[in-house]
Amino acid sequence: MSWGSLCVGSRCHISVRGNYSVWMPTGLRERKRLAAMRTIQEKALDLFDERGFAAVTIEEIAAACDVSPSSVYRYFGTKEGLIVSDEFEALSQEALADVLDLNDPVGSVGRVVADYESTVSGVAADARAGQIPRRRVRYFFQEPTVRLAVYASLDQASSRIAASMVTRAGMSETKARVAAHAFVFGYFAALEQWYLDGGVHPIARYVDEGMAVLRGVLPQALQPAQVGKG
């Protein structure tokens, strides 16, 4: 997944506390790597949109980006990875703890998505880059191999969130795994409904409505311990 994919590509910069510097790479090498990945991903999406996902090869994407195919494989692993990958995988557990408030996990996601949508609509200079996540979403649901890759990524994200629930909230591993999967795949279900409805309304509306069924369940599961935010 990348939780960023789950969050429609928020790039994991968005803090649930309204601070856009939760995790922003500071090293020059890392910034260059991420810039290269975004460029490749955007060019790949251009080709997928123009010719169809199945008709485009890694070699053609590499040629369009003036990089070697091995560079594309190194960054993304597979063609499906070009759709699924983002920076969530590089988040430390500490940064994840700052993004995800276990006292209100559903609210955390809603705020991240709302912040992302308001930022994209309000920053014209980044409008094209900001639309990359939305462009990716339709492939989650149109391409079977991409959907399988998303499932695998969601499972990895669930495992990381479950680990955070165990260490920060004192949950048993069984409860944490169930809670994390309900949370992550619940979001994905809300995102799919947004897509099926044409993607014309704010994603945050679907998150709020769809994940409301979990709002009362997850905080109870995290009791009796009050979860620290740091």
C-alpha cells in the first residue's frame, strides 16, 4: 500500500494535527530519489492513461523517462508497483505514531484526507502532482493485478498499524491484527465506493460515512489504556 495509497497519496507529509512536516525527507539524496520516483510515476500514468495499463511495458516507461529499466525496477519492483508505491513504506514507527492517533483512528484518517483534498485544490502550482493519487485510484479497481498488489500493500500496512496498537495501546496481537485490518480495509472499501460513484464528491465524505461503523468499535477495543500520542 502504502498507507499513502490508502490515503489517496497524501505523501505522508500530513499530520493529523495540521502540521505538514510530520515526515518530509531532509537529505539531498532522499529528496532526489523521491523526485525521480514521482517523475517516473507521472510519466507511467500518462502512458497508462493513453494506451492502457496492459499495453505499456517497463522498458517503454524507462525510455520515456530517459532512465534505465533497472532503475524503474529498483524504485518500484513491478509495473503494479508504479501504481501502488509511495512513501509510507519509508515511515518510521515513530512517524506513523504521529500520523495515526490511536485515540481516534477513524478521525485521523478523515482529517488526513480532508487536509489532502483541501491542499490539492488550493495549490495551483502543484495541481498536476497532486492529482497523481486520484489518477492512480481507478487502476486499483480496474486492473486485477493492481488490485492484488494493493491488497498485499494493505496487508503490510495493517501489520505495521497492528504493531503500533500492541506497543502503544497494550492490545493483544490478535485484537490488534483484527482491529488494524478492519481499519485499513474499511478505508479501502470507502475509497472503492467513492470510485464507483464517479469520484465527483469529496473522498472525506465517504470516509466519514463508511468508517462511522468503526468509530465506536475501535476506541472500545483500545480501552482501558489511554493511548499516548507521541
